[in-house]
Amino acid sequence: MATNEGDRRSRAWFGRLDKNGFIHRSWMKNQGFPDHLFDGRPVIGIANTYSELTPCNAHFKELVEWVKRGVYEAGGFPLEFPVFSNGESNLRPTSMLYRNLAAMTVEEAIRGNPIDGVVLCTGCDKTTPALLMGAASCDLPSIVLSGGPMLSGNYKGKPIGSGTDVFKFAEAVKAGEMSLQDFMEAESCMSRSAGHCMTMGTASTMNALAEALGTSLPGSAAIPAADARRRQIAHLTGMRAVAIVREDLRLSKILTREAFQNAIRACGALGGSTNAVIHLLAIAGRVGVPLSLEDWDAWGRGVPTLVDLMPSGRFLAEDFYYAGGLPAVLRRLGEHELLVKDALTINGKTIWENVKDAPCWNEEVIRPWDRPLVVEGGLVVLRGNLAPNGAVLKPSAASPHLLRHRGRAVVFEDIDHYHARIADPALEVDETSVLVLKNCGPKGYPGMAEVGNMGLPPKLLRRGVKDMVRISDARMSGTAYGTVVLHVAPEAAAGGPLALVRDGDQVELDVPARRLELKVDEEELARRRAAWSPPPPAMASGYWKLYHDHVLQADRGCDFDFLSGCRGAAPPRDSH
């Protein structure tokens, strides 16, 4: 049902014929805005994550101008505002530490300003969940515009992918298979344009899942940043932002449990990032939708990985878009009854109405159902005495022969211990060993850095070993690969069983049985627990202290315990 113009939030600022209305309008007019823009038309906030320190989103400085064109064309009033831009490539110790901070800046900027609807400018890994989390807490009409992936990398005539080939090249240098000169030459060949990673890393995954959730326009997620159609979709997004205000199409009407079911299945078909688990749990928590690791496991079963993209496959995001993009994937899910077809999307249509006729132009990139990249895709949720509250693994990026494995633990107490020890020629390790990394979870790092895909010992790399079982309470880049168990919960720094693992312990991984076990008797574990003490927080004050004290564990999305639920966006108390 459409709202009346007089009911809009912005009228509490701009619609008054008193001192306060004078103040709000007059100060805005110093930018050159004329009288008629304050006549009751929808005010569309544009939450801009542009920053030169966030290379994935650096082109939003220009792209938002097309959003504004669309808003003006549809009869709205666009007002751009900055929010914290947590870029993956530069921000230390990890951008995940600041996802919740970014979400808070989005939420409070929306709530405190004269905004009727919002365009969320996303791109780099954590900007997408952060903006959706913040907007979901306010529940205004909101629409996602991603910045799109970079052009494909090209090195010596062959495609190379963001992150994925960096990890491969770095290991090849350690193994003596690639010269340092060649490694440095590849650097400029990888990142050839504006945009986020062009592999199916976390950025591509989360922007695709924003579309699968129904929060962005159909077909928009995979358009390359450098393609003129990215500007067209920005213009159309601006137009649609005005319409959803008039229709009162709020995020709570889009972000239903059924929408999350569609997104989880889409993630499996895409071969999406393990980071999506944490981010979808957090977004669901902000809008008040029940979602758990069990849902991830149940809904992900039986979903084949259809998209042949790095790191799981061969191709890159340009290929994916030109093959048909996410709509082609969703159509295949719908044709096999793995899509909730009546889920509402941001264009006012159901998801099935949007994709039922979507073409696929290249069945090497988006494979047919009977010829998948991985028969059982999705993200596996593991449990056992080593991960009572769960851990995750991405089968499409793992080595099949390691999905059932038992081996001797080689333990690193934290990431510094790992770096100090991994290259030691005397390290007692072979290809059957299990690398175990502690104290890299939400509290332990802090921020749960992407260090879970530990590089293998150089002495094994030189022998031709390409993969080993690795277990940690950390995350890994969505562009990474390998038989890597992540997000072990509870984490070591919170007293989880991972804290008790010692060198030489036997660890058993059984992916088909969804099991992760530490083969140490309970009496010995009790003795170890009695001797254990938690590590001190990395910082005794400031935001890091707030994070350490209030962050939830990975199985609950790593949001802050005081931010769950939707708080709405009523006009704040007048201060004048």
C-alpha cells in the first residue's frame, strides 16, 4: 500500500512552516537545491561506500551520479551520504573487525537523517552485509546497488583470478616453481579495472546473494564494473528507489525466511564463499528472521554447484555475466523445485516471475543440471567434540580424497606462531598431518581474519603436496581453495575445545557424516581445560574492546549481542 506524502519521514524535517523547517531547508539550500525539491517528494538517501582506500568501490564516486539521475527522473530528491567503507584489501587487522561498525554507521545515518528510502552502494566483501544489516535494523524501503566485478585478469595470455591465483602463485614461488620476477609481473595483470574480485569470492558471492534475497534488481549483481550496463542499472536502481518508497516496500517484506532459503541454495549452486554463512546469519538477525547453521546444512543438501568459476572452477565473473548471470542459475534451481518461487523481490515481482525465462548462453560456464561442477555443492556444516556449535567447509574447493581423513595435529597457537613455525625444516609434518590454527576467531584475532587457508609447509610444497586438511576458528577468503575447516565454534579464545588441541593429537574429519572429532579421552581434555586460561583482549579500550566484549560467535553471525532485531527508523526527537 502506498504511503501518503505527508506521512513520509522527511516531512518531519522539510515539511514544517516554522523555525525548525526554516533551519532544515535553508541550510540545505546552501548547496543550490531549489524550493521545489522540498515539496514532499521522496527523499532518497544514497549510502556511499566510495573510498580510495577501498579499491573495489573506488568507482562509486562516479557511479552514484547515475543513481541520482534515476532518482530525479522518477520524481525523487537524491541525497548522497558517506558511510564507513571497510575495504578488504587494505584494512588491518581485518575488515571483518569493522563490519559491525560499518553497519552501525549505516543504521544511525539512516535513522538520524531526513530519508524516506535508501540506495545501498555495495561491492567489496564486507560492505554488502554491513549495509544490509544497518538498513534492515531501520526497515525503510531500501535497494542494493553493487559496483560489479573487475575485468578478467590476464597474464601471459591466460586468465588469472583475483585472490585465487595470488594464492597459487605465492605457493609456486615457495615451491621454486615460479620466479619472483614473474610473480611481480602478474601483479599488474590481475587488477585491470575498477570493481571487486572477479572470482566467486566473498564480494561476488554476497552481491549475488543480495540479488537472490530479492534486494537488488534482477540481473544486476554480475554486470562488470567497466560495462556500460553497470551505469544503466545504477540509473534504474535510482528510479526504483523512488517507487519502493511510494509502495512502502520495506526490507522486512523482502527479507523473509523464504528469501534466505533461496539465497542459501543459490550460494551452493554458485560455489559461493564460506563467509556467506556468517553474513546471512547476521542479516537475518537484524531483521528478526530465525536462521541457523542447521538451515544452511539442510537447505544446501542436494544442491549441485553449477557455476564453473574460480576458485572452484575455471572461469571468471565476466564469463558468468555474459553466460546469463544469476537469473540463469535461479531458473535452474526453480526448474528443479529448489527455489521458493513466490518470494517477493524489490521490483515488486516474485523471484520466479523475474527468472522463469532467463536464458543461459554458455553451458560451460553455467552448467546444466546433469553435468554439474560438483554433484553435492553447498557449504557443509560439521559438528563433533572439536566443534560443538559447528564449523563449515566448502566441498567444491576441497580435495575429494581428503573429505574423509584422520591425521596427526600440528598445532599453531596463533597466527604469529604459525608464521614463526611453518617454514622450519625441522617441523614434524607430512601430507597426512592436520594443520590446526587457534585464537583467530571473533575474539581471538580479533575480528576473525581470513587466515584459515594456511599456506602449506614449504618443504611439502617442494615435494609436490598441493593440499592438506586445515582446521581453525578463522575465516578464509572466498577466493581461496583447499580442504579447509573454518569457523570452529566456540572459538579457542572463548574456551572452545579447539583451545585444548596439542601437537600429536589425532583429528578425524568425515565430511559425508558431517563430523569433526578430536580423538582424545574426556579425562585428558578435562585436565587440559583446568590448566587453560583465556588470552587477554588485544586492546583494553576503544572499539576493539567493545568488539571483544560483545561479539557473538560464528554460528550466530558475529554480530554484536546488543544489535539483534529491527529497531525501526521513526524520526528522532527534534533538537531545535
